Amino acid sequence: MTKLQLTYRTLVAGLAICLCQSAFAQTGNKYIRKGNELYKNKQYTDAEANYKKALEVNKQSVEGRYNLGNSLYEQKRFDDARTQYANSFKMAPTREGKADASYNIGNTFMEGKKWEESIKAYKEALKQNPSDEEARYNLAYAQAMLKKQQGGGGDNKDKKDKDKNQQNKDQQNKDQNKDQQNKNKQDENKDQQNKDKNKNKEQQDEKPEPQPSKLNKQEAERLLQALGQEENKLQDKMKKAKGQVVPVDKDW
């Protein structure tokens, strides 16, 4: 949606003045004319002061009320401006004057993003002047902003759905990455087990096996005979040693 450009209805020229007005009323109009000149030169504070002087002379001045609201609006004092527009609405003798006052009331609410209040004001402006296209546009804008604020806007819903889908997609990617990490870890453990198994097998293969005896039967018999002869010699020595007489030293 195109950004809203708020424009308010000015009344710097004032309403038509009857020639039969009293000097009292003419004095008030003098301040209004002075205020209008200052307003055109963007001297809004001085314009405000002159409009207030006009109202001191004539409290029923519709022009004074309306233009005072405009000078306050330009100073961004929207609440004060709304009060003057409301007074102008009550005193305006024409439907067009009431429509302009309602339109500007709607703008003051729009400035504060008070969508419901601005909608009500723009509807009143269209009630007074059904051909007011600016009020119709601002009404549609305020209604769209209220709907968006309440969470019913299509764009807002699409954004939420898109964000939710993205979150689900991100979670799926995280789960997939986690599964892949677990699988990689399992493969690493399996490879390590295979390495350990192969290492144990290699160590077993390197261990020397017991060599079988290379003696044949004849060599074994000769070895046994030699051992037997050695044993017989040893026994003979033991017998000879046992039968020897131990000499006794003479005692004389």
C-alpha cells in the first residue's frame, strides 16, 4: 500500500462576511486576517496568538476556531488541534464545513495511529460530504492499518506462514545434520574397531610358532644311550667314594 500523505483542509481565507456585521465582529475578523497572513508565512505560533485574540472578541467565530486548529496542527499539537476542530464542527453552518472539520479530526487521530477513532471521523466526513474522495481514501487506509494491527492482514498472515515454513525447514536441516553427524561417528567407531582387530591379528601373525623337533629316531636313541652311560659313571664314582677308608692320624 502506498504510504499515506496526510493533508488537512485549511480555511485561511475565512468564510464570507456579511456587510451588516457589527464593529465587534469586524474587530475579530481583523485578527483572523492577520493570523492568516502569518500562517501563510509559516509563522504558526504568531498566527495562533492572533486567532486566539479573534476568539476573545467573538467566541462563536467558526473561522477563528478552525484556523486556530490548523495553526496547532502545524505545530504538531494534535490533541489541541482536535479540540478546535470539534468546536468548529459544532458551529459550522454548512455540511461542507462540518465535513472539513471531521476530515481534519481524522487526520489528528491518524498522526497518533489511533485507527478506530480516525475511521469514525472519516465516516462522519463522508456522511456530511459523500463525494469527498480524500476522506474515502484515508478511510480505506485506516481500515487496512487497523486490520493489520489486529493480525488479520493478508500480508501479515503470509509473512507469518513464511516465517513458520522457514523455521520448519531450518529444524529439518538441523535434524538431518545431526543424523549425519551420528552416522559419521558410528562409521568412525566401526573403522576404529576394524583397525584394532587388524592390529591384533597382525601381532598374532608376527608371534613365532614353536618349532617341531628335528631329531630323528636314531639320534634320539643315541642321546638316550649317552645319558645312560653318564648316569652309570656317576653311580660308580659314588660307590668308590663310599668304600674308601679314611686314615687316622697316629697318636704317638
